[in-house]
Amino acid sequence: MLFIEYPKCSTCKKAKKWLDDHDITYMDRHIVEDNPTYDELKEWYIRSGLPLKKFFNTSGMLYKEQKLKDRLSEMSEDEQLHLLATNGMLVKRPIVVTDDGILVGFKEAEWEDLL
């Protein structure tokens, strides 16, 4: 299992504690130092079944600075995926990648269902 996080993110810290409390083994990956690639994001997006907007960190400063709330609707999915691949701070976190599914963000009930 791959756990993609930004270590200073409070939600990521909560999610990591939840994994540790449940004795779930994972590989840790820093989302800024090792940003997800276009191909990874595309695969996760398809496998997750989620709308692509769910992969954006809509509360992040970079999202707001780039006025993406207004711009995303004008961009193709391909353009959005390429944009996400440019900077880990644009990507919602944490992301969990397992053989059984993809989790974006930390919602305890969803995590219990998949993990």
C-alpha cells in the first residue's frame, strides 16, 4: 500500500495515526518531494471513479493563487492532469493506493471499508 502525504498537513497526520493504530503497513511518499506523475494521476483518477476535481487541493494557497476554481471548468481532463503533475501542493492529500482501490482525502468510514 502506498500512502502519499504532505508531512505538515494535519489531515495527513490524522490519517497516518489511523493507519498506525490499525497496524496497517504502508510505504510513505512525500507529495512535494516526489510529486505524482501524469501517468500515476491518470491511473488513480480512472481507478477511483471519483470526479477529477476531487484530486485538487481546493483549500490550498496554490489552488487559490492560480484561480483554479474559475479555470478548471474550461480545461480538459488531460490539461487538469498535467497541471496536477506540476506541483504536489495542488493535489489533495492524503492519497492511499492499494490493489483494491484509491482513497483521496481522509474519511474514516471510507478507509474502514477499503482497508
